[in-house]
Amino acid sequence: MKQSLIIDCDPGVDDATGLLTAFASPDLDLLAVTTVGGNVSAAKTARNARILRQIAGREDVPVYRGAERPLRRAPAGAGEFHGREGLGDLTPFEPVAPVAEGTAAGAIVQQVMARPAGSVALAIMGPMTNLALALQAEPALAAHLGPVVVMGGARAEGGNITASAEFNIWADPDAAAEVFASGCRMIVMGLDATHQVRATEERIAKIEALPTASARTAAAMLRFSQRVERQIVGWDAGPLHDPCTVAWLLKPELFELAPCRIAVETESALTRGHTAVEFRVDAATANHFWATKADAAGIFALITQCLGEGA
């Protein structure tokens, strides 16, 4: 059976590769895409998701615009890593199909609560604001959701926005703290795992060689990221973050997970968004699972296979 899925994202060049992979996969029943302000503004992330949907030929999937700002903080972007418009070198355009009526938080509640408990997974590729708002509106959502697969957080690798914080968590730490405390079953792809998944020249070239529009678009995003990572960070092969959420849903055996308990720092200006990952827990009752290892070759093979089948 196909896995029913909602993707919550803030595209974003690595979100783009994750979205295009999910759009192309025959093993996912993509119910909706919800967007949030994060890498770029909420208006741009909603437009970008619709652009990617059109490129993938998946106008059957509704796109809902979500939160414009964090729960209790000013918005913060990451345009230096994603381009001013959020899609690298791609020139944006107004997609044919509009956003769906309603809010992202409302769509998450409606789609999940209308289906059997545990049957709908949620992949979060940006700040967790939309899910926090959905949980505030419907507290029963936490027990009704299937796995919540999150790209966010850092432990051994340190942060990528501050010394100890990863951007998605740092951007709205209050939302992340609420979601982690909600009781949701959460699979967490922090930098400890995603830094193992590197977009090498060989891997990008294999995607570039595919004949589909989705593959060409994803390859262009990876090329942009490669250039930016070399300029800003000095890495020859940048990490691929957000698509790890989709990869886990399609092939969980590509990752190793450790049961844990995760809390988020919300008070300290110095360590805002720090994820405290505690492994001293009862594995039988743990709700949080931290990715410790990722099979980079297997993940890129999976993404390449999906993009080759896409539009």
C-alpha cells in the first residue's frame, strides 16, 4: 500500500529536490503540500511549491499557504543559501494552478483526522510552525498522526546557523519545542545524519543525465547549492538535508535511528534553537528517534530512480 503523506516545507533548494522526489514516487500518496515562511517569505514558499508542482505535472496535489512568521518571533530567512527567490538560479514564474483555499494548519488537521489513526505521515522540511498551530487547534492530532519525519536539529555536528543550532529549529524554536513535547512519534533527521549525505560531482551528474523535467530542475538546484557551499562554507560537496525525510519514508533501512528524548532551547539568546538530544531513555516508550547514520549512496540512488520516473 502507498504511504499517505503531507509535506510541510519552505522551498528552498533542498526542499525542491525533496518535493520533486515525492511528486515522482509511485509509492507515496501525496495528499497535500503545506508551506511556511522560512528559507524565504511565506508568499515565495507558496509560489515555489506551486512552481515545482507544475514542473512535476502534479497539479492534483493541493498546495496550502501556511504561517507567515514564527509563533513568537520575527521571521528570519536563509536566502544566501537558497537565492533571493528561494529556488537558486531558476527564474520564478506565476504557476497556472492557485493555492488551495484554507490554511496549512487547517489542512493538516482535516487531512489527518479524516483518515484512520496512524495512516498519514507528515514530512517537515522547514520550521514547525504549521504543525504547532495545527496541534493547538486540535490536540487529538498528535495521537492520530502517523510518523512525523523532521529535518532539523543538531548534536555532534554542531549547528549551521549558530554554534549549536540548525536553521529550521532556530527559525521557530517555540514551535519546535511544542511539537517535540506533544507526544507525536518523531523521526528526526538532524545535521548528524544529513551531513553524511553529500552531493558529489558524480551524484549530481547522474541526475543531470536523466531525461525528465523534474531531474533537470533538481540537478540545477544541486548545482546552485554546490556553488554556494563552496563559496560560503568551503565544502566541495554540500550536504543534502530535506530529501532525507522522503528517503526515510520510502526506504527506512537507509538510516540508523536511536531512541531518545528531544527538548529545544527557547529562552537563551546564545543557544536559541539548540536541540538537547537525550539517549538515556526507555526505548520501549520513546517517541523521538534520532538519525545517527545515513547511507548516502543508497539515498542518492533512490532519489535518482524517482526523478528518472518523474515528469
